Amino acid sequence: MVLVLAGSSWAAQPHAVQQPPAQWADYIAAVRKADAIEDDEARCVAMPDLPGNAWRPGASKWRCSILRKPMLSLDEIDALLKRDGGATELDRRFATLLDANFNDLAQRDQIFIAFHPFDDSTRAGEVAERWLQQSPRSAFAHAAVGMHHDSAGWKARGLKYVHDTSQAQLDRMAHKFVQAIPEYLEALKIEPRLSPACTSLAAIGRQSSDRVQAYAMAACTKVDPDSYFVTLERIYEAQPKWGGSDEALRVAVAYAEARVDKNPMLAALLGEGAGYEPSMADDEVGAADALAAAVSMGPSGYLSRAAGRAFRAKGDPWTALAYQSQAVRFRPRDEADRYARAGTLWALGDLDWAYRDMQVALEVAPDDGWDNYRMGQLVRLLKSEKEARPFFRHAMDVTESRRQAMAMYCQGFVMEPASSSEAADCTRDMVAEYPEDGEGWRLRFWTLSQAKDPEAQHAAEMFLRYADANDAFQQQAIPGIRRWLQMQQHPQAPHATK
């Protein structure tokens, strides 16, 4: 009897690495070469544009510029604040970059990037507070504190729709936003040109307060009307899902188009109107062509992700890979984009490339259950069952991925004869926790049958009862397990013909 791997699109042993069709061969080769570059901005610039696009000249290069590393890292800011006069020097550097935002096209919108170190982490909050203590009249320090609380608020909220978000999450979000708002207001009072503060304030308002949103967008539009981030926030607030309308979205995109000559980065936003409705469509397959048309208007990471998902659903993995690579190009630290592309690469047999994507995904979201599950699947094939186990164990700590991860964790012991006792314990626990899971009973049957345990018959019967009709691997196991049961019931009967 042959043990087949657990059922799921990520569980099967993939075929050998597939080669792209002729129309994608050169493009995928160029993507693979560029993808090896470590620096985010340099990698983005080196990545080839999508074939047949109608992007404005240089649009992708300018879009890549917001992947530049911040002017100072959190470590560098921390070190500067520990020096005599460090807060004054820090204020000077931020003020210089703010001036450059309006006077030097090469530094356009980099003032927004400069605040990226002030994320939701405890240390970022401590550094921001120390800056404010040393420089209480600094607009930049107030904004840094606001950014920290703001980031914590968005993290508390999560990425799901409001109706799928718990009240506890929304309460934590609101608490953090309440801490961020006065810091942003004070920053703008001191330095009205500080558009990162008003843009972040507008985003909070979009989530929680029309009044705050209106005030912030008016302030942003007055002081920095050509900013990529200000214009992107205008597009967000114009989308129907945020209370806007199709007409408002059309106007917001037209606003961006009218200012491309002043800020070429805005050319990246020209497909957002055309792509909004198909990106929200339930019928992903039917939306594929419309999404491709929208992406052809401007280098959008979000729309590229949606197009990649649509072409994957359509059964066209190579086109999906092309769009997913554009999504990763423009959003290299987005966990969902890395996860999606790794899935396509797995399907195409390119485990090494998929592994690299999952390394980044886990750097960003180390506790994500599905990320750990996928990495475990890759590690077991690329390295060893032993090295894969910590990933499956981690995935078992997350409710959504626990059952599938437990099956993989148990299977690792089942496949190793020397681990028979661990296999017996693991499969026993799995069928106890998931008594109607066919995969658990399949693994339990295999373990007990190898040990000549009489309870194997019960496990076989339970597997046949609960085998998943939609799982090809479980269905593949059914004939063999039925033959085994027949042999137990009629041990003298001739073996069935395979």
C-alpha cells in the first residue's frame, strides 16, 4: 500500500520545475535575475516592466523611489538622541528633508519614508518619546510619536472588513488613534507643511471620523497638493467602500493625472479607477482581463496582486506569476504578496524561489499560521522532516491553520519508521481533536496497520466514513484501504487485482 501525502494544494509533491512558455521565457528570466538583488529600490528598478503596458515613461522608476531606505534607521535615530545636541541635529535633518520635498524632485515624498522607523514596536515608541522629551517643540518629534500610536492602531484593527473585526480590536484601534490625533494636530500647528502628519490624520479620519478626515485632507491639499501619498489618500477616500462613489473616484484619478508633470510618481495611480470594481469582484476569473487592462495604465502593486490572483484562478500560472512579481516588486515587504507568489511558484515546481518568498513573509509575520504551514511544506522537501517540524508546530498554535498543520506534523512521524511511537501519539491526539477529519483517520490507520494493531480496522472504517470527496489524495487512498479491509474480513480470499 502506498502512503499518499496529505490533501491540499500545498501538500502534494510538486512536479519538476516547469519552464515558462515562449512568450514569458525572457520576461521570467529577467524577473528572476532582478529578484536576487537585495536592496528594495535597486531590485524594483531592475525588475522589467510588464510587456505591453501603457505606463508613462519612467513611472515605474519613480514608483520604486518610495522603496528607498529611510534617511535614518531607528538605531541611528536612537544613537543620535543619546549624543549631546542629538535632538537638535535630528530636527535639522528632518527639516532639511522636508524642504527638499518641495524643492528637489529626487527627494520627492521621501519625508514620508523618513517616518517609517516609527512603527508599532515598543522600542519605536520609546525612541519617539525620548525625542519629544528632548525637543518638545519639534513638529517632527510630535509626528513620530503620532506615527507610533497610529501604526499600533492599524495593527490592532487588522486587515479584515469591519463586520469581520471584533469589538475588542476596534476598541484597541480607537484607543491608539486617540493617542495619535493630538500629536498630529500639534505637529501641524508647529509645521503646517508636514504632510506626513496630515495624510496619516486623514487615514485615521477615513476609518473613524468624517470631520477629522475633511480637516486633514484640506490641510494636506493646501500644503502638498502634488504628493504621491496625499493623492493616494484622496483616491482611497473616493472609493465607494470608504463612502465615496464612482464619480468621486474618477475625479480623484483625474486629479492625479493632471499633476503627473509635477510629480511623475503620480503616474502609478492612473489605473486605480479602472481597477477598483474588478478588484472587488466575486468572480475573479471574469475580472482577470479588466484587471490586466487597469494594471496596464499604471504600475500598481495592489492591482497587480488582484490580477495575479485572477489569472491563477483562471488556470494561467505563468501570467499570474508575472503579475504577482509586479506586486512583489512594488510591495516587497507585503506578506500576502509573498505568500501568493510562493503558492504559484510551488505549483510550477520552483521550490527554491518559493522558499525565498516565504522567508520574507515570515520576517514580516513570524506568527502567521498559514505562512508557517507553507514554510514547513517547503522545508520538508528542500531540507528534512525534522527541520520542518518547528514550522508545523508554530502553525498548530493558530486556530485557522491548526488542523492542516497537525496533519503535516503527524505525517512527518508516520513516514519515519523510527518514530512509530510519536506517530501513534500524534495521530491519536488528532482524531480525538478532529473526529470527523478524514486525513487524521487516514494517518491513524497507516500508523496502526504498520504496527499490526487491531484498532487499525476501526481507523480504516472511520477514514472511509469521513474521507473528503474533494480531496484527491484521500480519494486516492480509498481503494487500497477498502482492499485492506476486505483482506481482514476474508483473509483467505485471493488478492484483488490492482
